[in-house]
Amino acid sequence: MIRIGSLLVNFEQRSIQQNGLSRRVGARAFDILEELYRAEGAILSKDEIMDNVWPGQIVEENCIHVHIASLRKLLGADRDLIKTVPGRGYLLVVRHASTVEERAPVNPAPQIEMRAPPVSPLIGRDAEIEQLINQIDRNVVTTVVGAGGIGKTALALHVANVTRGRYGRSVCVVDLTKSSSDEAVLAALADALKVPPEDAQGDAQRCTDALFDVLAASQCLLVLDNAEHVIDAVAHLVETLVSRIASARVLVTSREALHIRAESVLRLEPLCVPESGLSAGAMLEYSAVDLFLSRARSLATDCATDGNSIAMVADICRRLDGLPLAIELAAARVATLGVEGVASRLDDRLNLLTGGLRSALPRHQTLRATFEWSYGLLDEPSRVLFRRLGCFTGTFMFDAAFAIATEPGMSVAAVVSSLGELAKKSLLNVMFDGPIATYRLTKSTRAYALEKLHDEGEFHFVAARHMRYMKERIEENGLVLAEAGRAGAPFDARLSLDDVRTAYDWAFSENGDPAQGVAFAGALVGTLLDASLLYECCERARHALTVLETLPAGSVDALCEMRLCAAYASTLVHVGDNVDAAITHWQRVLRLAQQTRDDTFAARALWGLWNTTLATADVHASLRHATRFEQAALRSGSNWKQQLAGAMVAISLHCFGEHEQARARLEEAVTALGELDAADASRGILYAEPRAFCNCTLARIAWLQGKPAQAMQLVESSLDPIRRDVLEPSLSHLLAVVAVPVALQCGDLQAASCYLALLRSQVASHRFAVWEDYAECLAVQIDFHSGEEASVLARLEPALQRLAARGLRRVIAPFIVLWAEALARAGRFAEAGARLDAAIACSKAHGEHYFVPELLRAKGCVELQQARAHDGGAPELSTHCEAQGRRFLNDAMALASEHGASIWELRAALDLATHLLERNETIEAAALVSRFDGRFDLNSQAPDIRSLAGILRRLKGATAASTHADALPGNGRF
């Protein structure tokens, strides 16, 4: 017979007994138990169990869950012997499975009744239970240490129950909550151990000797619960006990360790919480979520059954840092507030998280009471430091704590001592990155510290210190945010992004300092841009500029004003509702830079004006700004600025239609910038890698010049140089204006779709409203090329209108063409023509000649469609429209040829050739198309080149048929 927990199992006879009674279990469940036992403590995957228990059969994974559940139910208090290892399988803790003979106690000891109620099965503590049992086996004294409410008592009582059930060992639990002195500790032990009154009421030495005699005779496991407030008395007593009784075993729970020689410490950590973004099924595997749902469903059985609710539960558990008491208190509120109601009120968690179980200790019935117990154990300097550390939202270092949370004249030694005291009391988390120590308060602990800070009237002067310290660090070190820090940055340069946000929010609060807030924002915005947090940067810069307008002149210096205006203007192109407003702010930066002779900001302003005018499709203006940048670069003598200026001029020339000249300049710039390593030099001006923009423009030129394979290679080359630490906005911009459209036009729908999926993910996570609308237009274009034409108008029109309202007019001509073609197919010829006429006029007026050939081609196609629509019904109108259509297509070909845009020229020629073939003007069509034969690689998958190959084959077939007909009798000339 094998004993597994409370079960006696005979695998040969397939029988199970428990407490002298036969127990029945399903055959498959018995097989699973045997497989787990035979594995000798190894993890069995679900596949291995299915292969061994159901050989050759296909079964649902749920079958294993059902049988495992029945086995655990049979094991009862020993259910934790069967462990679930998330993502791997199951195991049976075999070191506690033994033969009956091995388990019989050698020297039965007097039994001492356990003076505590049985505890419910613990959730998420399987590893800690086994670790604690092992430590008790190996060490005479084990202390479970952890923050209040983390579950120390529950774990200790659970392990005590397991120890008594498995090994038949006596257990004595002593609750020290009400003990406040050495004498009270002795009295509590005497009462628990039933020491005779005449010994218990004697002097301390007599009482101690009597206690030790009882403990030596009983050989029990002594559990001393809640020892932190009498830690010195307990440490002395336990150290004396284990020195006199070699067989003693003591388990202590406390918020700090005993710090005695014989002690082994198990520091209890919070429950595991899931990261955001996981599936509902994956979230349910985490112990914090499991605990919340178990507690909540015991009060409201139908709560949190859908994916959204489970995700909200996971978020609650994250915000509560996996603290079991806080999770249970929050779950208890679900019955009255619902999951969403609890989540929305967590900012007031100290008032929300009340109403614990009546059987719980008073300090465990509310979250506030839990912290008050620990706070009351601190000395006054540690209390001051603790509540002032509440100003830190994220991780912080010693320098920050010393600068912000201490009084003038306070020694370093005193601060070190207080920090150590807070860590010992489990009020402060200490973490290490190599030799560097960092500190953090959990969110719940911080909420209590802030409450005490407000109660003492210290909040505003500590918050002001905090904000000034953050500003100084940013300005001195070029702050690297801890959450978004660049690899290789010195650790002591990192600060928490949450702390930066907290400082900003306080400065602009009702009792803050708006002038200091504006100055702080000026220091902050560059860091936010570095971290690719464009939306947040835009909002914070906008608010600071609004406040600046209300302050007296001279409240902040010109540098701060330039920083704010530049940051705001930079972000508007991506996240704003008014791209045109960026021009005004760049002009303001340029004016201030010229007044203060700040060449760096002057260069940045010119680059910003160039980039913004390109975004608004004002190519004439962009050329003026690029030329001014070029002149400034020549005066500066900076080689990299000169090469950058050449690239800027080249990109504007490309938009102007001068593709070949632009190509030559860009190739030169790419080579030179690569040699100069301009990525570092350009930081602070571009927030991007300039070679990426050069290569992306070269990709578009290559496609225009009829080289799709080269274009796709250049698309990859444009994405490669983008640096990991400044992915955005460069990545979204290049994906939108180059990677997706070039892949689409080159016929690689799969690549276009992949690029679009990445684009949509990026713009959604970064809240790039401009590129989100642009991505929708690209999606419509891809769907159209995939054969889905029905929804073009319904989806494209509103997206284009949003782009127009935001002020983005760059590279939207392809969408206007698609829109007009869809209108024409719907018979709305006048509207289609009007849209194209407006786009042509705007492009010519502002110098965006790049797209004019394509717009003319589309205009010609609309006219020809209208001619076909009126063919037979209104011959004069049909003839006029046909003539107009032919004229527009010929104009498109001529202009495209002038620009060197072979693809635009080919498209117009193909449309005209198709029309000529419809009119049986085969000779004219052949003459038109034949000039393109040999200019393109006809094996290309680009749609335009494939169409050319198709028409050439068609024309060659028609010519062959005509030649054959001419050779027949009667068809020759005489």
C-alpha cells in the first residue's frame, strides 16, 4: 500500500482507502493518478497523459481537467499534492508519498490541539507550500516574512495542517496579536500549551522552563503568528528554545525577520498577475485572477464570465500589485459594485477596500488597518521618511529619496537606517540591478503613505521638491526614462516615467506652481519625443503653451518656449487635428531662435517648416525652407547638415516632379550620411534617421521609373536604419507613405497587407490619429486591388474627409483617384470630374506635380467612361467626352514623360490603348503600346507591367491573325 496524503493506494489491486473506508474513483482518474505517481515527481505534459491513459484515441483536453478535479476532491486537504504547472502539465509531489510502514511515527508524542480554525485551500501558493514544508524539515526555525495582507498567516496555518495530516505531528498555534510585552508573549504560549497555572503564573524563568518542558515532551511544531510587534521578545525566546531543545521546530510569521542564527527565512511575494494583452484563457491561469474570481463568485456566482470582464479583473489585480488581502477585499465589493465599479474606484482604494471577513483579525478587515498596524511599529524618523516617499510613483534611488524626503541636516546614516527599517517592515521593496539598489512602494502602500502625507500637511512642499528634483535631473542628465530607457544608458540617469507625470500633474494642479510647471514641461517634452510618446508629448506641450499665454511676460526663458513650440509642432503632424497649426509654431521657434542666436533651434525650425509644408502638400514652400536650411548648413560648416540639406532639397524636387535630379542627389546623400553616422548628429533636430527618409523616397522614384524589384529592395533599406530607441514616428510614416503603397503598386499584396497590419498596430498603440485615417484609406485601396469594390465609397469618403479636416494633403492623390473612379462607376461623373479638377488645380498651385500625370489620367478615364455611358443616347455628348478623354490621357503621357515617370506614362498609355481596342483602332493601339516594349521587365508582377504584357500578347495575336487572313486566296492585291 502506498500512502499519498490521506489516501492508501494499492496500484496492483486498483483500490483506494481513506480513514479505513474504501473510496471509489473512475478508472481513468485512477490511471492518471498511477501515471503521476510512476513519474516520480517529474512533470507530465497533457499530451503524455492522454497518450498513456487514452492510447490511440482522440479525446478533449477537458477530460484531463475533469479527472484531475475528481482526484483533488478525493485528496481533500491534500489536494495540493497534485500541482498544475501552467503551460507544461501536472506533477504529483512524490516525496510525501510513501509506504504506510515508512509513515508510522517512531515515538508517538503527546497531541496538542491546534488552536486555530481550519483554513481553506490556498490559491496560487503551491510552490511556497512545498518550499515552506522543506524549510521546516531542514531548519529548526523558519520565519515567513512579508507585507501585511500578503497571506503569511494563511500559509503558515495551511502548512501546519498539512504537517499534522501527513506526519501525525502535533501542532501548536499561538496568535501573538494581542501580546504587547515579554510577559504577554510567555502568557500566550503558556495558555496555548496548557501549562499548569502554578507554573504559568510564576516568575518568567519558571514559566519559561515549564514551557520548554512541555515542548520537549510533545515534539510539536510551534507556530508563532503575528510576531512583528514583539519581535525582540520572540527572537530571544526562540533562540533560547532551539539552543535547549535540539528536536524543536518553530514556524514564525512576521513582517520582519527574527535575525537569529538558527533562522531560515521565506519571504512571501505577491501573487502572479498577468500582463495586459493576454487572452482571457491565459489570464485565468494566473493565481491573482483565480483568487479574485473565487472570492467574487462565492458572493455573486454569475460575475465576470466574459472576456472583457476577465481582462478588467486582471487589470484590478495588477493595480493591487497581486496583494491577496487587497484582492479579496476588492472581490468582495463585486457583489454590490460589479467588476467595472470596483475598477473605476481603485484610486480611492483605502476607502473602497473594507469589509473583510468577520473571522479575520481587525487589521485584516480593511486595507487601511493593515498599513496602520505596520506604520504604528515605526520610529518617528522612519514614519517621516515613509510618508514622504509616497511622492514617488515608480522606482527611485537613494539620491532621490535623500534629496526629496529628508529634512535639511539629516545624516546619510539616519536615512540608510530608516530605509532599512521600512524594508524590514515590508513597507518598502528593494531591488538590485547589479550593484545598484532601487526602491519602490506598491500602489496600495503608496496610497496609504500619501494619505499620511496629506494628514500631516506636508504634501505640497514635498510635491514641489519632487517636481524641482525631476526637472534638475532632466536638465543635467538628459533624462532617460526607466520604462523606455535606451540600451546602454547609465543606470543612474534613469527616472520613472510615472514620477515625471506625477510631477507635471502636480505643477498644473490647483495648488501647484504653473510657472514652474511650464518650465518643467519645457524640460520634459524632449524626453517624451525621445521615448516615442508623441500623443502624450502633444497634450502636455499644448497644455503648457496654453498656460504660458496666461503668465506674465518673462515667466520662462526663450529656450523653454522654443522647446514647447517645437515639440507641439513636431507631434501635430502625426497626432493632431490641425496640421496647419504646426507651421505657426515652427515660425515662432524660428523667430525666437534668430533673436537668441540659437543655431540648433533655427535649424530645427527650418526642418520642421520643410516637413510640415510637405505634409500640407505645399511643395513650393518646402523648397524655400529646404534652400534656407541649405544656406544655413553651408554657413555652419557642418558636413552632415549640408548632406541633410541636399536630401531635403531632393525630396522636395521629387514632389515637384524632378525625379531624376532627386534620385542623383538622394543617392549621394545616402552614401555621405552613412559615412558620417548622421544618426547621432541629427538627434534633437529630426528625431529620426535621415537615411531612412532618403531610401524611402528612392524607393518611390524607382517604382515611378519602372523598376519594381529595385523599389521593393529600397523599401526594406528604408526600414532597416530606423533605430530601436526612436521607432516612432519614423516607422509609421515610412510604412504609410512608402512601404504599403509601393508594395501594393509592385503587385506584392501579401507584403502590403503585412506592412498595413504593422502600421495599424503602431498607430493604434501610439494614438497617431492622422496615420490612422491614412491607414484606413490604404486598407480600402488594398481591398479594391483584392477584388472588393463594393465598399470603396462608403469607407474611403469619410476617411478622406477626416484627413482633409486635419490638414494632411500630402500623398493623398492616389486615394482621390480611387474615389473618383468609384464615383464614375456609380454613374456620378460630374462629381468625379469635380474632385479630380480640384485636386489637379491644388497640385499645380502648390507645386505637387508628382501626382499630376496620374490625376490627368484618371480624369481622362472618367471622361471615356462617361462617353461609353452616353454612347447611342447622346452622341454629341459622347463624342465630346471621348475627345476630352483622349486629350487628358495624351496630356498625362506627355507630362509623365517630361518628369521621367515611366509608370504614370505607361498607365495612361494602357488606358488609351484599351479604349482604342474597344473602338477597333488596333493599328493605333499597337503603335501606342509598342514604344514601351523593351522598357520594362515583362516578368514583373507589378499590375501595370502585367497589363502591358497582356496587351502586347493580345496585339501580337491580332497581328498574326490579320497576316494569316491576308494570305488567303482572294485577299491579295492584283
